[in-house]
Amino acid sequence: MFDLDKWHEIFSTIKKNRLRTILTGFSVAWGIFMLIILLGSGRGLENGVKNQFKGSVNNGIWISAGRTTIPYQGYKPGRDIKFTNEDYERVKATIDGIDVISARSWININNTISYKNEYGNFTISPCHPDYAIIKNVKLEEGRFINDMDLQKYRKVVAISTIVRDALFKNGDKKKAVGKYIKISSVPFKVVGVFSDEGPEDEQRRVYIPIYTAQRVFFGSNEINQISLTTGDQTLEEVDAMVEEIRKQFSSIHKFDVEDQRAISVWNKGQEFKRTMDLFAGIRLFVWIVGIGTIIAGIVGVSNIMIIVVKERTKEIGIRKAIGATPYSIVSTIIAESILITSFAGYFGLILGVGLLELISKALPPIDFFVNPEADLRVAISATILLIASGTFAGFFPAVKAAGIKPVEALRDE
């Protein structure tokens, strides 16, 4: 039940010691403020890093051809490893646990793409249809390349929204699908338009069937990279897959299996887990630092409440002598402590969240620092922490006040 007299007494005490209360509350506000800023900044870094992973699935493996650095079975180091379609087909047929798979090639010729009088330099990526899944592309119009395109060596292309906007102006922009663009002066029919959440260089791409590219641009069946996803395999199972792939390529292409540069294998799932574990450690460290700062403020509040009890010893003794219960004494001291702690803490919380919002709006785009914010869980955690801290800060002074004997209190000077 709400006791108006109790709260009148609390506010009267705070008013009489205004400066002391403000200085005490500042330490609590500063602790919460720093906790919010540190957690928000950590979230900004985490969001930035996650954005770097957005351009493709998180359970992907990329195997790229490289150059040997270790002598092997009479072969000298410095030998280029060259992948072919047979490598792609062998991995697809023999490695267990693969979900989807695609080969890719690099086109090092003129990357100029044109439509009528519009021109631009974009990345041309020959691939298999499954690369749309690996790359996490979202189709906005039409379709991606398909198996029939590969089998019939069709000159078709899926372009990004950035490429569409650069080449197709005004009314043509809405009718890009079905039009012909020229890739290195060779006409290709646009069959789809996609968007990509990855970095801008990943968005400046067009995808064409890999077998068409080999016939039109390369004159050979060479490929540069094999990309695949591992489904719901565990990290241990994925590591075993990678080891098996290394052994297989080592046997076929004659290089030392320990030669990391002969072929490079990037296991994105492993990198993603390592990065997220790092941020989990950072969050734990921030909470430890933030709570340590808050504890320093709570100790200050507790000390002030002890002083308050000391100053009001005679008053408390008189109240007990005329019938005040220990509960009423304890509840008054704890309520005052919670009020000071909560008000100061929420001031620091609002200030911290407000500053993060200002930083988020004013900050220029930075790849590795995106949308610093304190989420709802942080606010709820901070609220619980404030209430618990206020209770703890007032508990020991309250117990001391409840233990005051009226006779001794009346003798106190």
C-alpha cells in the first residue's frame, strides 16, 4: 500500500542534502552511461563485421587454385595449380555432406559492359546455378541462370540492380529483362535482376553460365574456384570434409598436402564462429567493466545511506520508541536508496542511448562500424541491475537503522 508520509519523508531528506545526493547519483549515472556506450559501440562493431559476412551463406567453403611453395615428388616449388571442370565434378560426386556446389572462373579480359550508349566496368562472374544460393542473392526480376543455360551454352546473364541502374535509363530500367547487353562486345540476353546484401564490389557483378564463358572467352575448361555449402554439418565434420578435399587435390595435382598455398581453402563457417566468439568475449569484458563501475557508484550510495542513518539516529530512536516497526524503518531506507539509484541510473541510461542515436545518425558510412545501439535486452538488464543495486546499497544501512535501540538513540549527540 502506498505510504504518502514515507515518501514525503524521503523527498524531504533528499531536498535537505541536495548536493550530496546529486554527487552520489552521478557516480551511478556515469557507470550506466559507460556501460551503454561500451555495449552500443561493441554492437556497432559486431554489426559491421556481420555485414561483411552478409554477402554469402555462413556455412560456405571456397577452394581456390594457387601456387606450390614446397617441392613434391620431383616437382619444384612455384608451380601453378590449375583446376578444371573434372575437379568440380569429382568434388561434387565424391565428397559427402555437400549441400550445393558451384565452380567459378575469373575473366581478365575487357570487363566493359554496354547497352546502347551506356557503358560501365563491372565484374563478370561465370558460375553454376547453385552460386545464387551460395551468394545469397535475392532475385528482383526474372530468374538466375539455370542448368539448361549451361547445357546449351546460352549467352544469358543475370545482372545486379546496380548494373541495371547504370545501363538502363528511364523507361528501359523497368524492362531490363529480355534486353541484350554486350559483355566484351559479345551480346548476352538479360534473364534476371538481383540484389546483393554484400559490400558494393560484390554488388557490381553480373553472372553468366560458366560453360558459355569457357567456350566464348577462354577456349578451355579451366576454372579458378570451387564454392560449396556444408548444410547442417558440425564444425568437426566440416574440418574432415576440408581435409578430404585437400588430400584429393594433392593426389590429383601432385603437391604436398601441407602446402597451404597450393590451394587455399576458406571455411567461412569457422571464421564466422571464431568472430562471434570474439565478440561474445568482448561483451563479457564490457559487462565486467561496466558492472565494476556501477559497483563503485553503489558503494558511494551505500556510504551516503550509512551517513543518513547516523545523522538520523535520534529520530529513528524516537520513532521506534513510539511504536515504529523495524519493517517501516528498513523499507524507508531501502526505498530512498532505490529512488536515488534508479533515478540516477535511468538518467545515465537515457543519456547513453541518446548519444548512441546521435552517433548513429551523424556517423558517415563505415564498413566495420554500423548502427551502434543498445537493444531492449540491454535496457531490461540495466533496469534489473539498477533495482538490485539500489536494494543492495540500502540493505546494510537499513539493517543498522533497524537495530538502533531507542534508549541509546536518545543519548546520541
